[in-house]
Amino acid sequence: MVATSRDVARLAGVARPTVSAALRGDPRVTVETRRRIADAAAALSYVPSQMGRSLSTQATQRVAMVADLAN
């Protein structure tokens, strides 16, 4: 089973939005809370979902290239 941010939040004893903010480096999250979240994420082998991030930010961070190879 893949760990989710909800699992990390539960283990760290914080809310899910706090996990997101901490992993983005938001300065409003205290150093101690960031450490607890990082420890919980490591313990669960949590990997942030790029697909989930693109849904919330409306950006995929991908570039497409089209080439005409007929000539």
C-alpha cells in the first residue's frame, strides 16, 4: 500500500494541510513540526504524488515538443 499525506499527518500528529505546507518548505511551519513530518514521511516511505500536485496547482511542470519528421 502506498503512503498518503493523510498517513503522514496521522503519524506526525498534524493536519494534512500542515504536511503539504511543511513539505513545500512553508516558513510558517515550525522547525520542530517540519522535523516530525519529515520523520513520519521517511518512516512511511512517502513520495509526493506529482499527479496530485498538478491537480491542485493546475500546472504539470511538463513541456511537450512536436516535430515534423516527414521532410
